[in-house]
Amino acid sequence: MGGKTTLKMKSFLDEILTEFHRKEWLHTDPLGLVVEWATPEDQEVVAILSAVLAYGNVKQIRKSIQGVLNVIGRLDETPASIIRKLGNLTNDAPHSQSLVPERLEVGLKEYKHRFNRGVDVFLLLTLIGKSTREYGSVGAHFLSPHLGNASLPLERRWNLFIQEWKKGVKELPQDQRTFGYFLTAPEDGSSCKRWCMLLRWMIRKDQVDLGLWRKESGLLAQNSIEVRESELFMPLDTHTGRISQYLGITTKKSLNWRTTLEVTEFFRSVDPDDPVKYDFALSRLGILDLCQKRFKTEICGECKLLSVCHFAAGELKKEERKRRTRALPKKP
Ligand code: SF4
């Protein structure tokens, strides 16, 4: 896209941003369940859990996240307290503490979220616990200098972190058949929407995003590496992927890592310092059914993106052609 087009697009995207990038819309997103927790420690655990479960319908996602939180609550634990009791059973652990993993496994036995099962959630919480014990938090692990210094690109840091978690989970005794669906990294080639989104929540900070993996949150270590907003990747899901196609940002039909890079590159040309700031707002168009999979005059006519929407322009042309054909005099 040329500079002029990008500039034109920016002004329309900024309108969407003003309307939808607001905390008032958090109740329509998994992130809304994260901000209900007061401490950064609890928020970090709930954010990771919410992000990895964020596939499928948003109502079901929120229900599934709440389902795990209910199980934790019934054990009189908080997300931050329970992860510290997993995978660290020493002989001198208090008896009541040593029962927690067993009771959690039982509590999650019947749990299911589409492709994932309760045992996957148990493994995830165990890995979060392991990182927290070893580094102080998952953020401190992800941003640890042992993975690479500040010049290591985010993409490679992320690959290395997921490799370490994959290695860590192999050391655990539970059945791991479906767990892998939780851990995605660029080297797998998928669009990695859920982890792109988690990184957005953790690195950006404003009325929507948490900024938990920033120095001021108190979760990181003295020597944690800093990741800037400019390094983030656009989370591409069914909504943002489709809207990116409608706006002509990508012509790719399949959502994979290459599409993520292409779409991120476009948003970098719109705002080099903060390319993913439009994600939450654009997702609202899909989640709130404000952009459907077809051209609807009553909806598209009101849409702030209408004049830059290639899909709508194509549909309007088709309508116009049909109207002209109908207006032609019938052959005798
Ligand atoms: S004009 Fe219609 S199809 Fe295009 S982005 Fe807006 S609502 Fe979606």
C-alpha cells in the first residue's frame, strides 16, 4: 500500500480505535476476566490461562476460563497461590499443601474446552508454577537474559521460551496428548494468535492492556530484558484476519505466521512505535457482529471503514451492475 493510502487508512483506523479501544468493552473479551484480579501475580496466571484458551466463540472462552477459576476457588486458593504448590513437592511440604495438586487434578477431571482437557490446564498451571519458582514470574522467565540479550529478536526469544516449556512438560508424568495445542511459537508456522495476544496484553499498557511484563509492574527481575511495543506482532484470528482481507492489507486466505508478518508490517507502516494498538478495536467489529461476513447496507453504510473497505467496494460494484442490468429495456 502506498503512503497516501496508508495515511487515509490511519485516519479511519484511529476512529475505530477511539470508539472501541476502551475498558468499557473489556466485558466482551477474555481480558475482562483478567482485570478482575487485583494483584499482578494473580493477573499473570489468569492472563496466560485466558490467552491459551482463547480459541472458539468468545462466550464459550469466557465460560471455560471461569470454569478453571471456579475449580481453583473451591480449593480455597487463588491463581497465584495454587501455582506455587504444583510440581514442587518436597518431603517437608506441609501435608495440606501436598494434597493441592491431587485435589486440583480431581477438580479438573471432567473439564473440557474444545480440543483441550483438564489435564492440559493442570500441566499449564504446573509450568507457570515452575517458571515462577525459578525466575520469580513467567514474565521474568520469558525476558530472562539467559535466552538472549536485548538484541535478540522477539520472535527468537519466544521460540526459545516455548522450547523450554515443551522440555519442562516432558518431565511431568501426566498424559500430554492434547497439551501441545496451548504452546505455539513462530517456528511452528501457525498464526500464533493466542500468544501474540498474550504478548500484547503483557507488553502494552493503557486502559485495555495490562503491561505486566514491564519493569514498573513489579513482576520482573532486575536483569529482565525490555521488549518494546514496536516489536509486537498482530494477533490474527478469524475477525482480524477477515477484516485485514477486507481492507486489502493481505490477500492471503490462510492465517499462518507469514500472514501475521505481512499484516504486522502493514500496521508498522501505520504506527511504527505501536503496530498492534488497533487489535482490540478491530476485533470488536467481529465479536460484536458489527462487521459480518457479507455486505449489509444497514451495517456497512454506518461503518467507519466503508471508504477503505475493498470487500464493500466490490459488493457495491456488483449491486450496481445488477441494478443497471435490471434497468435495461427488455428485448421484445
Ligand atoms: S464496510 Fe462492511 S464489510 Fe467492510 S469493514 Fe465495514 S462492516 Fe465490514
